[in-house]
Amino acid sequence: FSPVALGAERKWVVGKPEFGFEYKGITYYMATVEELAAFRARPEDFAPRLLGCDPVLLVETDRAVTGSTDFGAFFDGDLYLFKTEESRLRFKSSPLK
């Protein structure tokens, strides 16, 4: 999904390979050339925090476990991804922890 569409419009829009861009070893796909330009200019504004790793599992197990777009949540304007709905709900109950 396009991280730019998600961040700007809170919409899950499927990205296209021709608008892909690698950032910190992860390839992100945008839906349009305009989104690609925005992402290239400021990838840190759009990429999920912690490179998409589940923050709850990272804190509790000291392991970087990739989260899923099925379990995303915004906090303080940033997108976080979680491995499970349980992890997502735990984060939402106390995000500063």
C-alpha cells in the first residue's frame, strides 16, 4: 500500500511497482508519480515507524518482528504496524509506554 496515501489521506491505496522506492532496505510502492516525488523528498514522514516492526514485541521481547498492514495504528501522526490485533490493542491502551 502507498505510505503517502495512507499518511496524507488515511486511505489504503495499492501501490504500483513502477512507483517503487527503496528506503532503509525496504521497497515502498506509491500509487502515482506525485506520491513517489513526495516520498523521495521526505521518506521519513511517510514510512512506518521502526521500519514497520511491531513496537510492543520489540519492547517486550527485544526482537524486531515485522508488523502487518492488517494491524496498523496512528499515534502522534506516525504509522505503526503490529503483528497481531492483540499487540495493536495493547499499544493503543498505553502508547507512551
